[in-house]
Amino acid sequence: MADELRPPCMLREVMKAANCSICGKMLSPDDGNENLCRRCEREESIPVALGSNGSNPNLPLTFLLACATAVAFYAVVPLLLFHDTFIFHLFCGHGWVPYICVLLFCFALWTMLLKIPLIERQRSAFELKLLPETSDGFIKLDDAQRILGRISRLTRKQRSLLLVTRIRQALLRLDQLGTAEKLDDLLRYRAESDANAMESSYAAPKFIIWAIPVLGFVGTVLGISNGVQAFSSLIQNASDLDGLRESLKGVTYGLGQAFETTMIALCMSLCLMLVLSWLQRREDRMLAAIDDYCIEHLLQKVKVQSADHLSSEDLLAFTRALREFTQHWREMRDGKPGLSVTIAPPISE
């Protein structure tokens, strides 16, 4: 009966206050916050890492996945499927170098593979449609405040997206200063910052792509060293035919280790370089799409008058007054009677 006596606007306010401001879920009496449910309040309480742009995978998880993949590879491929074959000899018969190379290869591969869903999540920001996308849509100060209010109601993961962050910072500057001056500089700075962050996120794969061939050359040095030692035994056992055969086996094994470890390392580095170039090109296209969206739907649609910008009426009045003053000055210079200029006395309070 009491709800029937309330005006419709009050009923809407009560219903709005009873829902979470982020996910829209109905609040329960157990929720401590009056505007957020427990899940949203817990997500909001998690601090955001400084400099995080949402495109860096979790390194501990990546390392665990790399270890599990390397163990599974050696437990299945060389030991079960290709036991006593060339593959088994290639990965298990050349000391410790192939094991380290396989582990580093798995770590770099998982680092890049885990970035694919992160890039797709960044593309989901275009589906939010925060800015007017029609040709006749413009952004004024009231529209900026409305868009900022809508961004504040997004989830924490949505607010951390690159496009949402860039739009929020640009609209905050527009709302605080009331002018669109140097807004393009802010967007350019954000674009360069995102590009640098994207480049730094590939530091670990690039280091591993460089380190794997170095490990291959280390295996080459070890193989040549073993071959030289076997060759010295060959010289000592030159008179013994059986010892000569064993020494020859040591020489050929050392040379095989030298060249095969280098081949493994170069093939792994080539595969990682192909995946890296494909992924970088994909992320570059994503950043270019964000830049084009901000220029087309934000920078070119802001309709806010600058503080030092004169309107057409003010400019016309100023031109008329300047023309009258110039005419009066010329007539006085030529000794002709001109227009009388009167200055109104100040109005006393």
C-alpha cells in the first residue's frame, strides 16, 4: 500500500538503488556496499598493477605451463612414440642443451599464445559503443559527462581496456578544462605509450629467440670438445684396432652433437620468430584500429568552444568598431572633422 502511494519517480529510484551499479544484479541484505554486490566489490578492491595495460600474460602461469609441456613432450614424443629413433637421439642424446632449449621454447610459445585472448579482449571494447558513431553525432560537455558516467558503471576489466582508458582520459580533460585544446596531443601521447607497452610485452620472447641459438652454439662447442678428446684417444690407440674403432665412434659422436644441437636451436628460433611476427602484426592492427576510432569518433566530433575563441557575432562587432576607429583616425590625420568619440563615465556603485 505504501508503494502505491509513492510517485513513479521515487519507485524508479528505489528499484535502481536495489541493483548493483556495475552488473545490475539485485542486491541482497548480505551485501555490505549499498551500490555494489559482493563480486563487483571484490573485483573493485583488487589494486591495478602500475603500468599494466592488460596485454601481458601471467608469467608464473606461463612458466608452469611451459614446464608441464616440456615434461609431456619428453614423456611422450622421444620416449614412447620415437624411442630408439633419430628423434630420440636428437633430443635425448646430446647432453643437457636440448632439454634447456625445449623448456625455453615452450615458455616463449606459451607467452605468445596467452596473448591471443588478451588481444581479442581488447577488441571487445569496440562493442561497448561508448562514442556516437553516426555522421551527425557530436560530443559536447553534457555528452562527455554522460559518457564518463557510463564508463564508471563498467566492470573493472572493461575499464582497463586500452580503448576505454584512452576515451576516459580524453573526456576527463574535456570535462575539467571545458576546451578541446591539445586533445590531439593527449591522444598521441596515449598512442605512443600503448605502442611502447606493447613492444615491451615481447621482451621475454625476443630474449628467448636470441638465447636459444646461443645455447645451440654452446652445444656445438661441447660437441667439438668431445670430438677433440676422442681424437686424442684415437692417436693414443693408433696401434690397437679395437681401440681405434671406439675412438672413431667418439669423434663422430662429438661432431654429430656439435651440428645437431645447432640445427635444433636454429629450427626452434625460426618457429618462434614466425609466431612472434604474426602476433606483433595482429596487435599492431589492433592498436591502429584504436587510433582510427579515437580520431574519427572522438577528436573529430568534439564540439566545445575554446576559451579564447571569438564567436561570429563578437568578431563582426570587433571588425565594425575597428573600421570606425580607423576612419576616425584618418580624418583626424587629414585635418577633417571626424566622428566624436565619447567615453562613458564609470558607473558609481
